Amino acid sequence: MKTITKTAHGKLILIGEHSVVYGEPAIAIPLPHLVATAQLSPNNSGQYLEDVDFKTSIDQIPDQYIGLHILINRLIQRLNIQNKFFTLKISNQIPRSCGLGSSAAISSAITKCFFAFCNEELSKQELNYFINIAETVFHGNPSGLDAATVTSNQAIWFIKNKQLTPFNFNLHASLVIASSGIMGNTATAVNLVKDKLENQTNLIQETINKLGILTEKAAQAMINNQIITLGEIFNQAQVHLTTLGVNHPKLQKLIDIAHKHNSLGAKLSGSGLGGCIFALFQYEDDAALLQTDLKNNGFPNVYIENI
């Protein structure tokens, strides 16, 4: 067996957070510049996981990596390599718990690595299956959107329990993606919206419906390169996400700074209660100015993605 290295990229939900749980559409895009890497090498004794912070045997993986622990054990069983010796090294440029697909990307890279290491073919269906093993531990009941987007080179149009559709659009714009530094929790945020829906049914259901309508409008704006319209849609979506209760002061601070730089639109992305925001600009030079300002204001994890 030889050393195998595999990668997977991050993802960003443009619109449709939370409403996608209730049957409305969502749009997500791949982030090819944010990459998770897995490397699998044979060794002379034992099975090890190595990260930048630690090296441990597979059966002693720390609790915070429980999703990966379960995933790796399932892969070992599936590929029948209980008696093979290896070292799995992982590295991840994607900030954790920020809504950028970190867990799905590293799970994808690990799965591809194990199958290639064992010279086994890996279907798209089986890859998604293994990614969602870890995602279920991390997020409770994953929609499948993260798994689909970190394994795709195209944007994804997603409706829960329906076939995923690659989404082609004609947009020439730049996104500034900024982490708040507050770790989000998808399961907590989803349950918060669920509770609000039970207690304020009319308001929250109406808000969910409006987010679905905005997602449809966003798709048309992206197809027609209507950047200003798209920015306005993102701003409206942020108002509705705030109504759902998933905004956070740090997210709002990022959004406020983006608006001071005359962004066309800015909103949180992912589950909220932390995580990240993005801001839309027509020109990369304007996006770069915001990136610099955010870093100067204590937000080090800021990225530019041209779409």
C-alpha cells in the first residue's frame, strides 16, 4: 500500500437556511479555495490519527472528534482493514462550526482516502453515505446539502428529500466571507426555530414561506446577473433570519461593517447563532477593502470568493 492524499473543499449556503428544513429550496456554492486534506500512509504497527494538535491511536480519539471516530471505524469495517497498520493525517483550512462545510469536507477527504488506499471504487452514493455518518453526529439530522456541495464543483439547488440539482448561473461578483469567531451549533439553531414555529406558528411559518420565495428570486437574479437585485434579496433574507431568532451580535457587527463599505447585500450563512456572514460586491477591489477592515477589527478569518 502506498501513501494516498485526498482533498475536499468547503461550501457556502447563499440563501435558504432553516427554511430548507421545512421544504423550501436552498442554494449553496462550493468554496474551492478552502480545502480539507486527508493523507493515509502505511506504518509498521498500529492505527493512528494525526492532526496539527495531537497524534493518537484510533481507539483513543478525543471526544470532540467523535464523529470522525465513528466514521473511521465504519470505514475500517467496510473495507475490512481491521488488521492493517496506517497513519491518517488530517489538516483543515476550513474553520470549524462556521457553516462552511468543515466537517463534511474532512469526512469526504477521509472517505476518499480510505477507498483509494484499499484500491476500492467509491460511488457518489456511498461517499455521501459515509459523509452523513459523521454529519449525523455533528449536526443531528443533516439535510444532505453539505455533503452534496463539498463533493460538487457546481452550485447546488436543494430541496429536502428531492433530487439535488446542479445550478448554473451567470453572475460576476465577489463575496467576502467572514467568520464571527463564535462557533455555531446547527442542532441548537434548528431546534430554536422549531420551538418558535410551535409557539408563534403564523409568524414563523410566514417567515419560512418568505425565505422560500426569496430563494426563488435569488436564483433568477443569479441567472440574469442582476447583482444589485441579488444584494437586496440577501438583505431581506437577513431580516427574516433575524425574525427566526438565529442572528447573533457578532454576526450583526460583521454585517454592519459590510454595509459601511457599501456592500450590495450581507447576511449570515448556515445555522446562525455564530458561524459566518458573507457580503456581496460587484468588484473584487471593494471586497478587498472590506476584508482588510474586518481583519483590522479583530476578525482574522476572512476570505474572498469570486463567483
